[in-house]
Amino acid sequence: MPGVVVVGAGPGIGKSVADRFAREGLSVVAIARNRETLKAVADEIGQRGRKVLALTADSTDEKALHAALDTAAAEVGPLDVVVYNAALIRRDSPGERDARGQLDAWAVNVVGALSAASHVAPGMAERGHGTILITGGMPQPDPRYISLSLGKLGVRNLVSLLHAEYGSSGVHVASVTVPGAVAPGTAYDPDDIAEHYWRLHTQSRGDWEHEVAHGGIPVA
């Protein structure tokens, strides 16, 4: 049975994406660094009659993240979809964060996505199919969010680089840009946003998109 992994499976987009794929019968693995958050996500999805395997790993700990991805593949079979949803979201104006703070944000927002993708993409390429989806944001750079603006620009470039490397082997790489604060019942309802991930995964190769902006917001 096809398997999907959601890295950064928090109570918003991560949970909704995991639940959306579970509804389609895929085996779902949720990965997050906070055990309590992860348990709450898994329990809520379970209350709807769907199962999710919960694994704990920090996206900035490459060894732990790779081990969790390997465990996921061992438990549910080859991973057809990997969703990277981890992000460090905070306000920071120019010079407000020191170099260490900026590096910590980059590690979550970009390097973790690269680490996850580069670990699973070769297997997908060998099988001739697979989907890697990364949660983007900041359609326009904002000086009130320096680290996030830089990180989401990095995500956009990472998608292009991964497509250049693995796209010809059948691996669909794309990002979903979310330009606002996520909350149920708003224009940024996580259940609505999750539909983009499912649609991207099910696109035929000739129709592949590499970035979708929720709400149709223009991106830089």
C-alpha cells in the first residue's frame, strides 16, 4: 500500500494533510519533534477511524530524521509521498536575530527539507514515481520576517533544484505557498489548504505544477 510521511505534523496544516491522505486509503506516518503534539494529532485522526503511525524526530537532526524516514518505510512500505511542513515562524527585523538565530531558522525551514528530500528521492527515482511536497510561504519578502522570508525563498529554489535532479525520473517536487496565518474557519483553513497537497500528488506528469499559492496570491 502506498505510504505518505508528513514531517512537521502539527495541529494545523500537518494534521489536515495527514488526514486528507488517510481518507484516500494511504498509510500515513506523522513525524514531529514534540511527543505531546504528535500524540494529539494522531489521536484526533484516529477518532475519525483512520490510522496514523507517529514517530518523533527533530527535522534539524539529520540522523534522527533519516532514521524516522527509514522506520516509516519499514513499517508502511515504500514512501510514495513525503510532505515537509516543518517551519520556524517568527517576527524578526533586519539585525534583530544574531547569526546563530538565523542559522537555526535556516536549518528548520530549508536544510531539513533538503535532508528529507535527498534521503527519499533516490528510491522514488529508482521506482519511477514519487511526490515531494514542501510547505512554502511569504509570496513577497517582508522585512518584518527576515528569517522566514529568506527561508521560504530557499524553499522555492530547493524545489527547482530537486526537480532538475529527479523530475526526469518521475519524481514530482512542488511547494504549497500559504500567504497567511492558518486557522480553521478562515480563508486559510488547514483543511482547504490540504486539498492542494492531494491535488499536486494526483497530477499527471504532463500537468505537473511546482508551486501552488493558496488563494491564488501572486508570488515574487
